[in-house]
Amino acid sequence: MSFSETIRIASLNVENYLILDRSINGKWRPNYPKPEKEKRALRSIIRQVNPDILLLQEMGDLPFLNELWMDINVTQGPQYKYADWMEGSYEEEERHLALFSKIPFTSTEHHRNLTFNYF
């Protein structure tokens, strides 16, 4: 990819792509994975948008990232050769950040506990 080309970047909250207590069809389910219906919808959105770089929020641990990566790359979705994953901001955090990219990157830097001055 050259610098004159357009790069499509998308940021997507995957809404708890992990195991946790959930309400499914009106029933409380402890330690329940993200429902397959939601996963299919997520893959469909990613295929439609087809970003070159995809930023993900509320991703679970690495096995969940690997699951989504395999599902996208195997089910006629965009082909992402590169990925990175960053732990949540505190030790017990279950939700993390990740990215998929069609474009190679030479390095990544993970920043934690950043503070911002809001208005």
C-alpha cells in the first residue's frame, strides 16, 4: 500500500466479546459466552465496512481475539494478516483493546492509565 492510497479505519465496540453473566432471551445466564447471533452480526458488519485497520473495544482475552480473527479470515471476511492486543487498564479488567490490520506495522506501543482533561 502506498501513501497515496485511501486507508479505511474503523473503531468498533464488540460489546463484551468474552464470557460473563448475561441476560439471554429474558433468562439470566452466569458465565455465558457472547451469543452466536451477536457474533454473526459483528462479522457481517466487519465484512460490509471492510476496513484496512479495525480497532476493537471490549474484547476478551487472547483466545476470544483469536476466535474472532479466525472467524473473519475464514468466513469470506476481510483478510487481516496482522493483529495486536492490549490488556485493560487495571489488573482484574476482563475487557481489552485490540486491532486487526491488513497493513503491516513495525511496532506498537501500549499506553495505560492515561489521564485527560475534559472541558
